Amino acid sequence: MQFRTDPKNGNELSALGFGCMRFPSSGGRIDIDASERLIVEAVERGINYLDTAYLYNGNEAALGEIFARNPGLRERVYIATKLPIARCEASGDFDTYLERSLERLRTDHVDYYLVHNVTSASAWDRLSSLGFEDWVAEQKRSSRIANIGFSYHGPKADFPALLDSFGWDFCQIQYNYMNEDYQAGTAGLMAAAERGLPVIVMEPLLGGKLAGELPAGARRALSDAGLSDDPVRLALRWVWNHPEATVVLSGMNTQDQLSQNIETAESALPGPLEGAEADAVEKAREHIAQNYRIPCTGCGYCMPCPKGINIPMCFAAYNTSFAHGWYQGMHQYITASGAMVGDARFASDCVKCGACLEKCPQHIRIPSELTSVKRRLQVPGLPALVRLGVKLMSR
């Protein structure tokens, strides 16, 4: 495993971090046994940075169970988890959420604690007004928090101000070859590094869009460069080629994904992509930008929808209809409706209540985009036809 040094404290962090948001699941619940196998192998092969969050449903508790099953494992890793800033209305909430996280994780301290999903300078101002700075100082004195940082999903212009607003120990940004000018972007990566901060990178594969979901034109560009079998390796290498990126998180939920990413991490040294690889990235970027109209990464923060709409799957179907053809998108849309497993819910069921808007880290205008999904994929009478078909099949 390649390691990169945290410039603030000298910790040697694995270049590949394990993103726990997408643990393997079965029947809608986290598969603890499968998750344990992945985590144990990851640590054995050098990964020492595990990223979770209070809001990742069941993930902290699953990780805590894995630690309990494997004595000594906790001491071999750095845990990162996150404070749900949107739920904090009073200073006492800081203690409440940290204590719950520690209890779930079955540990007495968090190595890297983040303010989750900071979207603007004003979001930090609100947190600061609740006494966050004094609270952090006390947690550090009591050794419950070792390092404090924030994960960022706001406009590029606000990022430098946030870096300078507090004595942060690290930050986390979304970064990949499609997001050089999105949110913090390359400018933000460099600004953080200039201030001596380690940078944790999330979404290096853009929720899978730079892996198995590449549109046909992007696949051809990689094939022409002799890279058709390796889009994941290319996307990860692109990020690791920036020495300012300390840890790159990947939500690996199969043994194959884990092995492939570890092998890539072992050889992905900093240095610019050249020749065919650099050309392939540029061509792939153009095709992806043309076909992925809604920048949804499938994180699920917008869920649950009060009307039962599977928002991420609707957006995935919409993007698929451009990237891989209308019929494939339509098939995915019907699946997204949940018609095969229960009462179907379509984009047309959106009542524009706005419950999802503040939750989206990509700042997608979700109600408006659901209207776009409806216009493209919901042919007249589709909900009634699907529901009728389900009734007939259930007889």
C-alpha cells in the first residue's frame, strides 16, 4: 500500500481509504458478515483510513460490530465519522451526536471528525454561533476527537473563506476528472494544500459514473487508447496523480473492487497522466458531460421522499436514457418505480414539497429535475399500465 503523510500531525495514511457508506447489503439491511470480510482484508492489505458518518444508515453500528468481532482491529485504523450539522440546533446537540457515534462505533475517540456537508460560509457561521469552536477545544482536551475537519459541498467561491474560518486539521472534498471546476475543485485542492491541510477526496468515481456507467462514446475513447478494461484504474490514478490528495475514498462492496483498487493504489504515484491516458480522459470527459444531464451521485441524502419516489434511481434512469439509449432508460425507470416489489411511485408523484432540496450535496433542483424525468420517460398512461400489469401478475 502507498501511504501519504498527514502534514498536520505526521500520521501515515493509506492512499486508499475505505468509504463505508455503501457497505454490502442483503434484504435492505447491511450484510455484517460480508462487510466484515471486506474490512478485515482491507486492513490486512494496508488500508488504515475508514470513513463513515452518523447519517449513513447503520454504518457506524456495523463498523462497531466488526471491531467487536476482531479484537485489536480498531487500534490499526483511523476512524473518520461526521457530525450532522443540519440537525444541530443547540450546543448540546454536539455532545449528543458525538456520544451516539462513539457508542455505535464502540470506541472512546474519533481520529478524524468532520462537520458533515458544509454547503456555504453561512452554514459555518451558524455552527460557530452555537459555540462549536469552544466545544471542539474541549473534545480535543478530553481526547474524544483527535482531528477536526469538514466535508464540503458548496460553491467554489466560499471554500477559501471556510479554510480560513477556523483552525481546521483537514478537509474533505468531492474531486474527480469531471469535477475540476465543480464545488471546491482543483483550485480548492490547491488552496487546502497551500495551508498545510491534508485533503481527503470523496467521489473519485462520481458515484460509479466513471466506472461501469460510462456512455458509449467514452467507452470508445478508452478502447482507442487501449484502456477499455480499466476505467476505474484510470479515474483513481487521475486523482492520485495529484500529490495534494492525501487519501482517496472508495466505497468498495465486493472483493473484486477491493483487490482492484488496492492494486491500483500500490502503484499510483504522483505525476501527470501523459500520452494516450491523458487524451482518453479528455475525450471521455466530453462524452460524459454530453450524456449525464443530472449530476446525481446516488448518495441517497435526499431520501426518504415523503411520497415514496426513489429519487436517485429516477435520475440514474434519466441519465441512462441519454448514455445508453431511451429503451434502457425506460426499463430502469420502471424498476426505479418499485412496481415489481410493491406500490409503484413515479416522478409524476412529486408534489414539490421541497423536503429534498436542502439535503442534496450536489444542489440539484430535485423537483424540477423530476419533471424532466417525467417528460422524457413517463409515456402517457404508464403508471396505470404498470400498476395493472402488477395486479394481473399477482393473481
